[in-house]
Amino acid sequence: MSKIVIPMITPFSDGEIDTHVIRKFVEYATINGFDGLFPGGSTGGFASLSMKQHEQVLSEVIDESANLLLFAGICRNNMIETIELGRNAIDMGYTNLVIINPYYHKFSERSIEKFFRDAIEALDSNIYLYNNPSLSGFTIQPELVSRLKVDYSSLVGMKDSGDNIRTFRKYLEIKNLEVFQGKDALLLDSIKSGAAGGVCSTANFSLNTLKIAKNSGNVPDISEKTGKLVELVSRFEVPAIHNFLFRKLILKESRPKSYMNSPFSDLEPYPDVSEFLKYSILPE
């Protein structure tokens, strides 16, 4: 059966990582039957975290998540810090590390391939690549993944948020590579094509993608609603909207506030959750 891993939020309270909410988040994931968590990814706002905060969130999550698959996002856009964070994550107990390509600068494919090779060779762990061109400015081509896979058995999988089902299917052709769909609206088609499952951001506050992956309920209808849910989310600042909706819809906070770290801010005007409720499957 397909897996759903939550690319989890990094919850804050007045500028500090909210450890209480992390515990509640792990409880939400466990009780509802999600397969795993991915802290330190884009939905966790990793690029806005200090090195200390990045390490803290990885540590807090693994301390609370004994029964879940865990994937640590370790990219720092700097080779030395990426390797340091990766080794620290391994020491914490993580066995799956996720690496996105360096971003902002216009790196050549050669430089990005070297970045991946240096990181893989330095880290004694299962490695997952993370393709997210809309945020990183670079598409990890299937041919590059194939070259790396030939040379490194520790490269075991990837998350693709490229929003291109044709490219996704090319990743699936790479032997012994576990491929997860990162775009919620493409999850159903991806599973039909052979995906391992999804790493889906709406799972931070709804059960839609979990129902799709587990073939529970009217899956085509749920998939259509998920597409509309993704469109709603895109109207707001990400990941602020995911933090807000977890607190509002899952924790039932009456009026969430101070849930983001700088330079993010609480959402204004205050979001109308009625639209989200139309398309979200919530825990009972």
C-alpha cells in the first residue's frame, strides 16, 4: 500500500520553536495512521531557520516519533553545514536524509552534481533527493539521478515536487529508486503509475491524501477536492497557511497567533476557514 509522509510544519510561538505543538503534531500523525514525517523541508520553512533551530526541530521530532518513518531535511545551501547537519541527524538516530539542490545562485548542473556527490559520500545514511524547481530554480533531471544511482547504492529515493507527471514517470523508470510525489493534486495519477506514495503538504491539516494513498473512500472525488484545496492554499503565504490551518483545524485554537518565525508573519487578513472546510477531510 502507498505511503503518506507529512512534510511537516515547523511550529513557532513568539519566535521560539513550539515543542508542545510538535508533540501534538506527532500525536496527530500517529493516531490518524500517517506513515512518516519529513521535518526540515520546504513546508517547514527550512531556509528561514538558523542552524541551531534546524538542529532543534530535527531533534524534537525524532524524540517524539518512535513509531513513524522519519526523513530529515538537511540542506543548508552550504556544503560544510549540510554535511555537519547530516552527521548530527545521523547521531540523533535518523537513517533517511533528504537533500535539495543548492539554490538562489544559478548553479550549473555540474556544480549541483558535485554537491550531491560530496554530500552522499560524506554521509553514511540512506539518501533521498528532493526536486522542487519552483523554489530552488533547478530541475534535477532524471539522467542526473540515474548517474548518481549507478554510483551510490545509498541513494535510495527521491521526492519530486516538479509538477510534471511525465518527468515523474521517468524517475520511476530508474531501477531500485523509491519515488514519492510531492504535488498533492498529482498523487492519484502518480500512485497509478507506481509511486511509493506521497509527501504531501495538505496532510499537515487534512486526511485527503491519506485517504487517496490508502484507497479509502471515493478516491476520485477526494482527489478532485484535493486539487481545489491546493488551489486555495496557493492564495496564501506558504508555509504560514499550513501552520495556521494545523492550529485552527486540528488543534482547534480559536484564533491562532504568533505561529510563524521571522521573516514570515501571521496571516492577514484573518483567513476564512469555511472554504478550506468544503474540501478537507478532517479527523473525527
